[in-house]
Amino acid sequence: MTLVSCSQPEAAPTGVVAEKAMVVSAREEASRIGLEVLRKGGNAFDAMVATEIALASAYPFAGNLGGGGFMVYRTADGEAGSLDYREKAPLAAHKDMYLDSLGNPVPDLSRKGATAVGVPGTIAGIFEVHRRFGSLPMSELLAPTIELCERGVRVTEKQAERLASYFEVMAEVNGDSILFANDCQPGDTLRYAALARTLQRISDNGRDEFYKGETARTLVGFLQERGGYITMEDMARYQAVWRDPVVFQYKDLKVISMAPPSSGGVTMQQILRMMEPYDLASMGQHTSRSIQLFTEAARRAYADRNYYLGDPDFVDIPMEELLNAEYLKARMKTFSFDSATPSDQVSEGKLMLRESEETTHYSIVDQWGNAVSATTTLNGAYGSKLYCTPLGFFLNNEMDDFSAKPGVPNMFGLIGAEANSIAPEKRMLSSMTPTIVERDGKLWMVVGTPGGSTIITAVSQTILNVYEFGQSMQQAVSAPRFHHQWLPDLIVFEPEGFSDALKDSLRNLGYHINENRTPIIGKVDAIRVLPDGRLEGGADPRGDDTAVGF
Ligand code: DON
């Protein structure tokens, strides 16, 4: 073991650079709507509200009214906090709701259609952010998206491909009556008239329109006709919750990230602090040694994640123990560069990581230095695939993030335990990791990504790419990524950027490597504050992601 090294000097920017303010999101339309709010004098929180809602029409794959998310912020004067607008299990939910009479999980029930839907949190989230920090009227923040819905959104090539690949299952879930059940071509324009009307009602009547008003009644009726569980009482009881973020030091960085019910902050903290005693920079990026070190830390951290973490309103999470310095040191005692530590047991579930980018992240810095990092999701691609035609949006399948049965993997191959079992009104454990990083006490990076279980490793690697390996924000976002999550006991590499020789050397050390499927990992959208105070965007070329600023 070597002593902690100094970090790399800051790399020159290679991404979009702006003087004062920036928004990076999954679609140019949404980034621009957020930026326009800043240009008008709105702050980062106003821009968050506008961008979150814009994504529901510009990026319906993951942007949503029918899902939920997490937002981490840091104000210009250094105050940090976070908002949990995660979905909740309905009151009628129970532990075994997705098991058949023999006690085996029926995955379709928690993944497709009305039975998979958790009580949506997004509208509560934006109203809570606005109530506490907003400076422009809500109607001004919703108006640009209402206009966009009416004007229509151009279908990109990537979007057309995605729509085509989910066409069949959408038709299965919805019949042929939905907006998307036709043959979309790149360049086509999709108009969202029903969504525009829903947003107009929310703009006129406020938060309760969604949770208690006509919109709630339409949604609940729609879901119940299709076998769903959500009632008017569930809607009325939903609340977004301010939570203390997870804050920790990695070398001279201060990392601020999401606390449970997301595992993101705790698990990233474990990974980075287990790696901290090593001189990662001198090992080099994507060398066998640096991949080994990251993998072994991730393996141990995910094992803890899957066992200990769940909704803190329901389970006692031994946070102090999990984050204790001696404990983390002891966890790495079994690690040696000579050979892989096999995961406790070999998973019987096959690798279920897919090209799954169905969540979406956006990063915002305003002209005063307030920062917002938000990740929002429907869970799967287009969520449960169930499209509420009268209201104009997709509904989540977040219930699959619960552990339907201890030991049985969910959609992301994550094995859960009792801490993440289903209970009425409980929030399902997440991996979403919206993060803000300070350096020398100043705002330095805003970062996050989709990618299910790979979110935590992708965010960790992006931070390390800049800090340890001297990359620019854009290079760090574009760089190839790899992932390990304890079970299945596999290092998953992206298709490009890792040589056969590297993989052979890891195999010789006892690592198992994904051979068949090489998914892309994450779609990171990030902002770095440069030493001169300007901002560099990192917009992931894996998607249509776009950084804009002024
Ligand atoms: O909260 C979570 O961890 C998941 N529902 C996130 C899903 C996701 O990132 C989908 N994209 N791969």
C-alpha cells in the first residue's frame, strides 16, 4: 500500500464551456428550457422544475410525471441538502404481492402494466422544490413545456430506435390506442396534447390537482380498471421528503450525495473510501490494477448494499457501522492484487444488465453558483409501458426495485434482502446517485447518471476520471466504463475501450468477465467548475444528451 497521492492538475476543458450558467440533460429541448429559465433570472431550483417537466415530453423514455426521483443541491453559500421524491408502495401492497401460489416471483407483475406502478412522486417533488427555493411563478416554469407539447418534439434517431424496440410490449400493455403505437421515424414530430392539458390544469390548480383533483381521479380510475392498486388515499397521502444528504471526504474532495432510500451515496462512499488509501493515479486509468482495486471495493460495497439498505422510514440502517473507517479498512483486508476475491456465492441468476438507460439525470449550475443534481426515473424503459392516454404520460414500474423475494434478483440482477421487502407506503431501494462535489470548499462538480445498478459505479468512475486521471469533464463522461456489483460475480465492460490483453490478465487473476452481452453503462450528464470559474459540460455521447450555457 502506498501513501495518498496528490490529485492530478486540472485538465483543460474539452466539452461545452460557459461563463456563468449551464444545464446538461438528456435532450437539447429540455436543457434549453432549463437555460431559458436561468436567462430570465430564475435560479437553479426554478430551472430544475422546468427541466424535470420538459423531460416528460422531450424524453418520455424516462422523463416523467408518472415516476419519481431524487435531487441533491448546494446553494451558492455552501448549504447542502436533498429532496426525496421517490415513489411509494400503495397502501394495498404487501410483502408477497408479486409471488405466485408456490411462492415464486412473477416478474411481469412488478414490471409491466398497472400492477407494477408505485405512487408517483415527481409533481410533489417539483412543487416542494419550488415552495422552498423557487423565485419565478410555477406557471412560468411549466409554460415552456406546455408550448413544447403543443408544438411537438422532433424524434431523434436514437429515440426512433428505442420506440421501435419497445413497440411490441407497449402494444401488449396498452392495446393499440396510445400515442406511440405508430411507426415513428427520425425527424417526425410528436405532439403531446393530453400532456399539455394535464400540465395546464396543474399550472392553474397547483400540486393538489395531481394528488387530489381531476388528474388524480382520472389516474386512479385508469389504473384500477387495469388491475392496479393505487387509490385516491394513496395519492392524497404522498409527500416528498427533505433528507440529509450523505457527505464524505475522499482525499481533498467533499462529496455530497443521496442518502437512503437511495443506496447511491452510501455505496459510493464505501467504494471510494475503500480505495482511498491507494495511489490510484499512479496505477493509471483502465489498467488491470486500477480495475482490480475498483472491482474489489465495489464487490464489497454492493454486498452491504443488498443486505442492509432500504427505506430509512421502515428499517434501521446501521449507517455508522457501514461507514466506519476501521470497518472499511477491515473489509479490504481480504483484498490482494494477486487474485480476485470470489463473491461469497456464485449467483444463479444470469446477468440481467441490459442496455438500460431508462432513468435520466440532469445537472444545473446557475449564475449565482447554486447547483442542482437530479436523477428521475420511471424505472424500466417507458416504465411499466402503461401510457395513461387521457393524461398523456407513462407510469413507472418502480415496484420492481423492491426485493419481491429475498435472494431472487430483480430487473438489474440485484439481490435484495429483508431491508428492501415490500410494505405499504414504503419506498423501494434505489441506486440513483445525484451528486455534487466540492474541492477546497468550493463547488467543483455536479454529476449523475441513469443505469440501474450501474449508476453508483458510473458516478464513482466519472469523479475518479477527473480527479485521479486528469481528464476534462467531457473526457471523463465519454470514457469507457466497467462495473461490478458483487452478484453476479462478473466484471462488466462496455463494448469499446478495454483490450483483450487487459481482459486476459484479469481472467488470469481469477476475475469473471462478461463475454456475451456488453451493454453501455450509464449516460452521465455533468458540469465541472474550472479553476477560472467558468463551467465545462460533460454530456454523454451515448445518448442525445446536450450541454447548453451562457
Ligand atoms: O432507482 C433505481 O435505482 C432504478 N429504478 C433506476 C433505474 C434506471 O436507472 C433505469 N436505467 N437503467
